[in-house]
Amino acid sequence: MATDLLSDTLADLRADAVVTGHFSLTAPWAFVKPAVDGAVFRTGFGQPFYVAVEGMAPVRVEAGDFVLLPHGHAHVLASAPEVEPMLFDDMVAELGLQPSFDTPLRFAAGGGGAMSELYTGIVVYREAVRSPLFTVLPPFIHVRANDPAVGPWLASTLAAFIRESMACQPGWAVAAARLADVLFVQLLRAHLASAVSHTGWLRGLMDPQIGRAIALVHRHPERDWTVEALAAAAGMSRSRFSARFVELVDETPIGHLTSYRMYLASGALRDTRRRLIEIAESVGYASEKAFIRAFRRWSGMAPKQYARHLRDPYDMARHEPGSAAG
């Protein structure tokens, strides 16, 4: 059920662009990478290195491990936690280089000690804002090479991604973007199968009964769901289902249904060809008036106002909507 829902959630998610890089770094070395508008991949070979996401303690990354920053948070990469970092842009500028979507960024730097070979990627997902999965992913995902949840398919996809992104053969940008999609799904699968503590509806998804109800809501948000119907689908009493759902997901079943519907509607509002009543009906509202009220409660704006501001990220930042995670 979890894997099926993951497929449903990511069905329309496509990488729009990929910036890749290969850094040969000799200890001591450290740099700060500012926040980016995309998902950040990191992996390395040779000497272990450390990643410190803003507000979090440094994490040691062994050779072959994989790091994913789904929200592109600012972070420090270093040969050791005590090394004073420099700004990544300053380091690249000193080397006379300029990151580009057209070619991978390659360079060697550091103090001449033991070497870490880093392979990196910044994957731009323009539709990430409408994927509810992103709302429940943590800022930092560390997939260890020796984790039992990691299969040989992840290593082979990683090898193919590195090969395509570094070789720059004709069509490499498209191939790297598609491989990034596969790599992203495989990393999430390994993350879901690991023993980490998930949050929000991702945590509920791991429960066989609550996960069944969440899958139904996500697959058929337009249906007139009631708590009784969802409880019956989960094979539980109404009271036990409601209590368990709130315990795991941290919101009520109907609260989750509403926020998921609004997430879908916010994405549909990007299509100026669709009528408001069509969008409303697609997420389970029989009238524009009821839909507008619900959307205003969720986002703080009427749907038409929200649609006008979709192309203004600074304006949208001042009107942060609720999330499907609660």
C-alpha cells in the first residue's frame, strides 16, 4: 500500500532541470552551500565527510552513502566538523568557474590531505509545491550504503546518474533528469523502509489500517468521504479509527482530507484554462461557494487571488498555506 501510494503521489512529478558536479576535495576542506530551489543530492567516495544542515548537528557520511535534502536547505559540507567553512560561491569564483545547467561543475580543492570524491546534484522540481509528499519529508535524509533497505538497484541507478551527468554525451541533460526521477523514488523507498521515525501522514501510511484509509483519500479525493466510511475501509470502529488517525497523523481524518483536497486545488489553479467550478468538483465540492470558503481557510486567500500570486514567490511566502501533513 505504501509503495502504491508513493507511485500515485509522484506520478506527475518530473525533474525540470539538473545541475551536477564532481568535486575532488583534499583535507582539510569545508564550504557552506546556500539554500537552493530544488532537491539536493550528495554522495561521495574515498574519505568520509560531514554534512551539517542549518539547525542540525553534523552527520558523518561514509563512502557510498547517499544524502538527500528534499527542500534544498542551506548546509555545510566538510572533511571534519571543526574546519572553518568558506562560502561555496567564493570558492568556485576563486577557481574561475561558473555553475551552469549546461555542463557539470568539476573542480579540485582543499589542503592536500586525504581525498573525498563528491558527486552532487541539484534537481529542480517546479511542481514540488503541489506534491503533498514534500510537506512530510524531513530536511535531511541519510541513506546509508549498508542499510538493509538499500538494494543493488540504488547503487546501479546512482552509477548511471553519475555516468550520464559527467559524460555530457548528446541528450545527457534529459537522461540525467530522468535518472534523477528514478533515483529520487528509490531513495524515498529506502527512506520509507528504514527504521527512522516518520512524521505526519507518512507515519500514518506505515500503519496497515490507517495507511489503507490514507491511500483511499489520496486516490479518490473527490468522493464524499465520511469518518464512518474511512473507518469501515480500515476495518476499525469509528472511535478507534479516529483516535489512531490523530495519534499517527496529528490531524483528524476529515482535516487531512480537506488539506489534501486544497493541495490538489492549489496545483490545478495554475491552469488558467480550467473553470473554478471544474476545479471545485474535481476535489469534492459541489459548489464554488463552499470551495472558496474552504480554500480561503486553508490558504488565507480566495482561489482567484491565490492564482494571481502563483508567479510571485515573495508574495506567496507571505501567505503560507496549510499543508497536507497538518
